Amino acid sequence: MNKQKYLEDLHDIKEMMSRSSRFISLSGLSGVSAGIIAIIAAFAAYKTVYAHQDYLGYRVAVLTTESLIRLLGIGVVAVILAIGGAIFFSTRKARKKSQPVWSIQTKRMVTNLLIPLVSGGLLTVLLLFKGYVGLVAPLTLVFYGLALVQASHFTLKEVKSLGILQIGLGLLATYFIGYGLLFWAVGFGILHIIYGVVMEIKYPS
Amino acid sequence: MKTFLHNFDKAFENKVRLGIMSALMANEYLDFKAVKELLQITDGNLASHLKSLEAKKYITVHKEFLDRKPNTKYKATPQGRSAFEKHIKALEDLLN
């Protein structure tokens, strides 16, 4: 028994407490990939919403049933690709560190993430079909932020800051209602990329 | 230095038992499979350490059936939690 062993014990305790209660394999690269996907999706959505308009005229979001379905399609594809990226990069990170991927910690994080996320998603789709297109971007940002704050108790604590920023952006986007897509691109695109790069430096894969 | 030694808990001298207790401190309860995944040791080895912690009344064992499969849940007792906290305090005091 010596100092080195005590230090090691304390380190082991800390590590085990965090590893047993949090999903720590969340990869920063999944943030970067989600961000890139979001920017492409925002661009595609922009093209859909503001299609066939005069360059010099006022820009009005005109939505036909066709473009509504297209918008929904873009959203669904983007979400699937982003989740796919998160699963891919996090699985790779977990494998590298020989940790189980689908553990009780992962399940806890995913359930806590999904409850606010799915509620927000369904609410947004309902509002979209009632014609409240302008609320889609602000509400997805707010609910995504809430989902992140909730999930942050079960994964890396930095996720909480990202969540709070997304909520703030969502509220701003509600006030500046016509600029929803821009706020959406900043939140889901740029913030994700910045967060991903910071996390990748802090906790390399 | 000797004054701290009485707070040292023999039960936590072993790395596996220290690991089990750390994991149970951070969770309401964990089942056998979860503890095994965390510590990455064999069933037999883990079972014997769990038994010794149970004998000291630091953890409780709760057996139940999930979809007709046996599922054993382990939980730290208040006694175990306070012993663990004392042990950490003793470690920290020694290092300061």
C-alpha cells in the first residue's frame, strides 16, 4: 500500500462511477456528421419552400401539398441519416475502447432523449399539416434542446450546454419567425459541427 | 498516518469489490449482467465478490423473473454507502 495505489483507487472509483451511470462513448464525429447533414437538409428545404420565386420580389413561403410532403421527406431523411451517423461513430468509438455499445447506460440515455424528441417531432408534424410552417424550425430547436438537456444526465455533461444553446436559438427563432430556416441551419448545422469538433479534441475517438 | 488507517475498509482493498461498490454507488441498482459488462470479469469471480459484499451487508440481492428468465438485481445498502464514503474520505485524507 502506497500513495500510488491510493491515487489509482480514487481514479478507478471515479471512472467506474461515471462509466456505470453514463453513456460515455458518444463520439464527437457524430456531431460533425449531423451538422453537415443538417446544412444540406436546410439548403434543400430552402429550395423547396422558396421555389419558383422572383429574385427581386418579396420572398413568401408558399407551400403546396406537394412541397409539404417533400419538406417532411427531407426532415425524415435528415433525421435518419443523423441518427445513423451517431450510431456508426459511437459504435466505432465504443469498440475501440472495448466497451459494450448497447448497455443499460445507452438505453437510459436513449429513452431520456427520445421522450422529448418524439413529442416535439409529432407536435411539429401536426402543426405543419395545420399550416403553421413557421413554427417548425423554432419548435424542433426547442424540443431538441430539451431532449439534449434531459439526455445529458446520462451521457457526457457537455451535451447540456449544447441543449441550452439550442433552446435559446429556438426561442429567438420564434421571435424572428420568418428566419426559421436560418436559425435551424445554425442550430442543427453549425452548433453541431462546433460541438463535435470540441468534443473530438476533448475526448478523442 | 496511522490515525487514518482505521477508516480503511478491508472490503474495498480488492479492486473488483471496489469496482462493484463504485458502480452501485452511482446507480439505484444494477443487474448481474450490467456489473459483469462493467468489470469485464468471469461469472464465478464476480459472484464470489458479490457474495462477500452481501455477507458484509454492504449490498442487497434481489432475485426476480423477467420474461421467465432469472434476473438478479444488486443494490447498495445505506450501510454500504456510508462505509464506501468513509473509505473514500480515508483515501483522500491520506493523499492530502
